[in-house]
Amino acid sequence: MRGTDVERALKRSGEYFFEDGLGEIVVGLWIGLTVGLPLLVLGWGAVRDVGWLLPFTSGGLLRPAILAAKARWVHPRTGRVAYPDPANAPPTLTSLGLSPADRHAAGRPPGYWATSLSYTLPGVLVVFVLLGIEQSRRLGIWGGSGHLLIGFLLAACLLFAWWRWRQRRWIVLAFALALLATAVVSSHLDWERALAAHWAGIAVALLTSGTVAFVGYLRHAPERRPEADGQ
């Protein structure tokens, strides 16, 4: 298979994986429960002290949750799709950045990178942001510029993801997160309340985007009838 064909297969696998919106719903719930809600109820100290656990919880919880949701609501309509398991992929030198064709030939199935990043990147990104917040707070420079940085960083990540996997709703979500950051800055809340409101807003935005996509997906993918499968 030519490199361009493999690249197309990788891209299409990622597009298919993300199009039902379940990933955004699960990540939104995860951010809301691990960052947004603790900030609102317990304050910054509680999140700061356990923030280093977030990449591990994202890798350990997001994948099972997303795949269980797909098995419950998506597979009855589309048939079961076996996504590659990053934990079982053999380590190779090609993972250092050689061509997609080489990665595929060495055992990296289509969709490997999409699924790998989708389970670990949210936790890593959140931890880097929390570390930046803590360091800025200690230096006494945390303020509106920090919220704008978070908002526009997430927006840039979403626009890149849209360019890569062509989920048009991510364009709207990117602008929504940028506007959310601007609204938080304009609210003139104290820094801890503003931080809690910002992360809660991020969780709500992801949940809203994912829910809209999921409802639309179900409407256009009606559940298969038994007789359609020859049963």
C-alpha cells in the first residue's frame, strides 16, 4: 500500500472515531469531575495537590468509558469497530517519526495515533496548564492574561484537530472557548472563582458540543433491525 493510501486510511479512521461526539462528552465529564467541580467546591489547593494524577486517570478511564459508550450506542447502528489498542502495539523505531507507511508496516494499525492521543493528551494538557497557573500564582503574575492564554491555547489545539480530522463543530467550539476566556476576564471575579468558572465552562462547552454531535449522529444512523442482518 502506498504511503498516501495509508495516510488517508489513518485520517479516515480518526474522523470516524471522533464523529459521534462521545469523546467530547467523556472528556467534558472528566474535566468537570476532576477539575471544574473540585475547584468550585474545594478550591485551588485540592486540585493543585492531585493534579499530577490527571494524565494517569485520563489514560486509565477515558478509553474504557469511550469504548463502552460506543459499544452501547454506536455499534448497534454501525456494527462493531475494533479500535487499535495503544498498549498492545509493539514498540518500534518507526515511532520516532518516520512515514505513516513505515509505521503501518511495522505494526501500527490505522487510527493508532488518533486513539493514543485522544486518551492521554487531555490529561497532559491539563497538567501543564495547572502547573503554569501555580507557578504564575507564586510569582504574583496570574491574571486575565492567564485565562486568555488558556482559552486561545485550547482554541488553537481544536483548530489543529479540525484541520487534521475535519470535525467542523470543533471550529465553533474553538471560538466558544476563546469567548469563554474573554468573558471570564471581563467578569472581574477573584482569581480562584474565575479559575473555577473557567474550567467549569470548558467542561460545559465540551459536553454541549459532544451532545449536539451525538444526537445528530443517532438521528442519521438509525438502529439496525435484526432482519437487516439476515437474522
